[in-house]
Amino acid sequence: MKKLQLLNFGCIVKTEKVTQNQGGATMLYVGIDFHKKYSYITVMDREGVIAREFKVSNDKEALTHYVNELPANAKVALEATCNWYYFYELVEGHDIDVSLAHPLKTKAIASARIMNDKISSATLARLLRSDLLPTAYLPDRETRDAREILRQRAFLVSVKTRLKNIVHAILSKNGILCPYTDIFRKKCLLWLQSLNLRPCTGERHGVITHRGSQGLIAQPVSNNILCREHL
């Protein structure tokens, strides 16, 4: 019979009797619908009976407490969303089997007209239990770190290029030819700051050249060094 149980980190869950295997250990299949501020978790036993359904805050203390309660033979399914790194690295040191679900393939298999947190987490647990979960590639920590450095560098370079194009556009609107090839070099920055532009464009030009350029020059250079260390 179902009852309400209050966990000591403040979550209310539904519980049922969990089936045990021959060795006496509990086999659990955990589906986690992971969001930015909270997660909805469904725990299913070997027979497909839902043992627990609850929402937990995504702060480190609450998630770590729950991970520590999981048995060693638990299997966890987590969708590969933008913040899956955070949860995976919490359980990485534990002896827990984590599968990263491919979002598009999972939706193709388990499509439903009504989809909410409860249904999503239960679907992940059910697919994991049935060995039908479409998984995504799960890189090791070193590879993840190298990817993050490359993503950050690519982003900073794209922003830097965009700012350069904005400055070139402002100069063209004012009929000014730039004598330098790289507008973010020191000499060119001094030249840009000496220009007397109309107020409607001068303020925008000043913000770009004064506040944004130096940081955008320094960041890709430091990321170049980190990229060489990881590649």
C-alpha cells in the first residue's frame, strides 16, 4: 500500500514495496528528468512497479544526499540536456551505472500527446528497465574539459568578430577608412578613440573599443594555451 514519506532533505515521495532479486539486493531503475532548478525522479523496481516519484532541488547538498542513498546496483537514466554534466559529475565517484539518453531518439520511441516531468522521468526508467533506452556518447572527464575549452574559445572568437564587424560598419557609415588591418591592435584602438564621431554612433563605438576589446583579445589567447595542453 502506498504511503507518503518525508525524506530528511525535505522531499515528499511515494513509496511501495520494492521487489528484491535472489541475492537479496534491490535492483532499481532510476529515470531523472533534469531541469535547471529541480529534478523529477522516478524509481522503478525489476517488475516495473514504481517505488518512488518525487521532485528534488538541484542544489548540491540535496542531490548528493539522494545519490548516497542509491544502492550500488542501481541504474540511472539521464537525458542529455545542456546541464547533464552537473549531475553526472556528482555520481561519477560512486559505483552507479549512468546511461545518457539521446533526447531526439528517446522522444521518437516514447512519443506522447501529454508530456510532463512525471511522465518523462517514468519513461526514462521504463526504457532503461526494458533495455530499450537509446543512449548518447558519454565522454570521459578529460574529453569533456577539452570540449568546454574549445566551445568557450569558439564563442569568444565569434563575439570578437562580431564586434569588429560593428566597428567597421560604424566607420563605413561615417566615411572613414581604417589604416590598420586589425582594429583591435593597440595602435588602432588609440586611433579609434581619437575619432570625433556623431553622438548617435560615437557612444556605441566608445563602448566597444574601451570596454569590450581588451578582454576579448586576452581570452582567446589564454584559451589557445589551454587547447594546446589538452590536444
